[in-house]
Amino acid sequence: MAEVVACLLANRNKNKTTNYVESLQNSNEHGINGKFERQKNRFTTPFGDEEGELPVEANRYRLIWAPVCPWAHRSIIVRKLLGLEDVISVGTLDPVRPNTPTSDWAFTLDEGELDPVLKIHKLSEIYLATDKDYKGRPTVPCVVDLKTKKVVNNDYFNLTRYLETKWTKFHKKGAPDLYPINLRKEIDEFNDDLFDKLNNGVYKAGFARSQEAYNDAVINVFKKLDELEERLDHSRYLFGDKITEADIRLYVTLARFDIAYYNAFKVNLKSLKEYKNLWAYARDLYQTDGFGNTTNFDAIKKHYHLCCVENPYKILPLGPNLDDWLTKHDRDKRSYK
């Protein structure tokens, strides 16, 4: 599911702008005291072999994503780590939203500005073809069944776990076990807290409609970062010496922190680079196949700075220095206690 991000850029003609922040403020995604409350997922049928579940079949589904979205990004990382690239196809959306009255995404990166498989221009087209009464935001990641040409799953919170546990017959030889049975309860508890305080916490800050709501969100974000800084002083990854799905969920937020959340969302008590362990950990993952080569900093910067904040002259920040992501981290050599 995509983050609810604002965009102020042009549509196909590149000559008009729309204020998505304003349309978001008029939505029903805010609760008491100006707190941001993310919309619920609409299509949550799980994958599996039981009756009523989505059948696990090669080349039946298309995963739609936008490189700017952390929820979508983590499904792409898992797809690559598990070797599912030839089993589930991918459609990529423009980081800049189209000029439409309501939130949408568009396939303007493809020839003819149409997804080459689905033959649609806007993501909302497939959502409305699935449910003509759909009222929410069309979000990514979403999985489209190519047999029915309908959205069958946009459950970003569980999608990676389905790929890890239900698609095992298609995993490549030697694929990592990202969701070990003996750690699942701990990972689930960790992920729930991570989402509330950090993954979604930055959006609670960025889309807060009161000082109180903003303050609460920012304080929780940095409390969680401080906790993670301490945890990563004792192990290379969050659950020992092997990457798990928890690391993927943390990475996608860290990758966007200094380039987007720090300034665009005013989550600016400290930058990622001020955290010794977190910054080295983030570089360690970035330099691992599946992470850095699926991270599009240019798209992320465009989306958040040209779309998420008032920026009438469309000025992109020059920094931060992205070459720093390739510097040595020594996480693989140091000892942990």
C-alpha cells in the first residue's frame, strides 16, 4: 500500500499542478486532535492452497509498485531476494502523481503512457474495474490477477509474508529464510511496534493537523530510533546474523529518512547519519543485493520534495550526498555482545 503522499506536479502535459496535501486534508484519514489515521486495505484475501484463498501460480499475477513507496518497496526487495522475478511480473508507476481531482498514480514511464500488460494509464482504472464503488485511494503495492484483470490484494502489511511462506515452491535455490518459524512471534510483535512508531510514525508527523499530533509522532519516531540504535549495537541485524523481514521493513524507512522525511515531514531532531549503528546498518543493507539495486533515490526525492510539501517553484534539494551510502560499514567484521 502506498504512503499517502502529496504531489504538486503536472499530469501528462507537464503544465498543471494539483495540491494533493489539500485533498488529503479534506479526506477522512484524520481522527481526533488532528492525528493522521491511514485508510484500511480493501483487498486482503491471502495467498494459499485453502478454499477461498488466492491460488499460488507462476505468471498469473502482476505486482504494481511505485519506487517512492516504502510499503511497495519492501515487496520488491522480498521478490528479488527470493528469486521470484520470473514468477511475478512488475508494473512501475511514475513517482510524480497525475493531475487528477483525487489521489492517483500513472504509468507515464511506459511507452504510450500505458502499462504494457494491463493497458491502463491510471492505477484507479484497475481499482474501479475491480469494484465500481471503490471510494478509497488506489494504493501500491497491489497485486492484479491477469486472468480476471482485477486487483486481488493490496494488503501491504501481509504481502511480504505471503511471498515468504506461501510462494516457497517458486523460491530460488538457496533463498534466505526471511521469516523463520522459531522467530515469527517475535518478528510479528517487532513489526507491529515498528510500523506504529516509525514506519507509519513519520507519516503521522508529516500529515499531522495539530501541533500536539505532530509532537507526539516525532517524539515516538526518535524514541524508536534510539531503541533501535541500542539494539543494533549487539547484533549485525535485528534478529541476529541473518536478514529477516523485519530488516526489510526497517530499511525502507531508513532509506527515505534523510532524503525525505527529515525535511519534507519535519522529522528533524536528528538525521540518520547521526546514529552510528543505524547509519552503518543501513549502508550494510544498501550494499546487499536486493536492497540498494531496488532503491531509487531520484524518484524518492522527486516525490517527496516536489509533491509532498508546498514547493511552488519545484526546487529539488541538492543533498544529501548519496555517495555516502557506498562507504565502508564494517558491520560484517565487528564483534557483537
